[in-house]
Amino acid sequence: MLTLPNILTLSRIFAVPILVFLLWPGHHGPSRVDYGLAWGLYTLMAVTDYFDGYLARAQGTVSKLGIFLDPIADKIMIAAVILMLVLTHDLTGYAAVAALIILLREIAVSGLREFLAGVQVSIPVSALAKWKTTFQLLSLGSIILGNALPEWAWIEQVGIFSLWTAAVLTLITGWDYLRVGIKHMD
């Protein structure tokens, strides 16, 4: 049975192609309106990311499906936006390096979690990892909004600063997870 939290999680997954379409470069790149619509959708997706987990815990409806889907939805959304922002040249140079750090960590931690599940070890999400996710969501949303409102250059600068903050937190939390995981790799 699908619960409201699971429906919210699935809605994030199904919204990703629409978000990609809005950010697609086409002949002239996304317009300010496209970026504005993408920011609105992205913000709605980020809010549902918070509420699906909150509702599941508050209603006591945490399910195996939700535990499985939520991190997948998060990674699909983050990866799709990073790829599109690189494709549109909104993330270039060193900012693209920060984005790559985030992507590589997400893949590595997913693989580590899969391995550990095979040996029946679970790694809970740390408070620092939740901050990492918050900075990821803030950074990408700010970069999208900054392109919708280019006259307010500070918005995109907040996004780049937050992206680097997320990248640093990504390295720290990735290392923490790896240290725990290595103990189970005999």
C-alpha cells in the first residue's frame, strides 16, 4: 500500500524529467522563465524531500519502500540537476569540481551501503549528512534561481558558496561512512 510519504517520494522521481526538460539547453539555452519554472519545481521537490520523511515518522508509517526509494529519489534529483547545470555551463571550472565531488561521493556511499546491506550492516544517516543534503539543495536551487534573476548576482554566489560547503561536508561524511564500512570488509 502506498502511503502519503511514499507518494511524495515517487512524485520527486517522476518530476525529474520535467526538471531536466526545463533546464535543457536547446538552441539558445534555458530562458529566464525556464529557470524560474525549474526553480519552482526544484523547490517543491526539495520541500517534499523534507516532508516525506517527517510525515512517515510522525504518522508511524516508515516503510521498507520509503527507506529504499527516498535516497534514490534524492540522488536522482541531485545528479540530474548537477548534470544539467554543467551542460548549460552554469557550473564550470572549480564549481564543476565541487559538483563532481558530490556525485562521486553519492555513488561511492550508495555502493558501500549496498555492500553493507549484504552483510546485514546498516549505517544510519548522520546529522552532518543531513546538513550536507541541506547545503546541496540550497546550492543547486540558488544557482537555478540566480539564472532566473541574473540582475541579482549574489544569489548565484550564495549557490556556489553553498556548493563548496556541501562538497566539503560530502568529503567529511563520505570518509565517516567509509571508516565504518571498512571495519566490515574482512
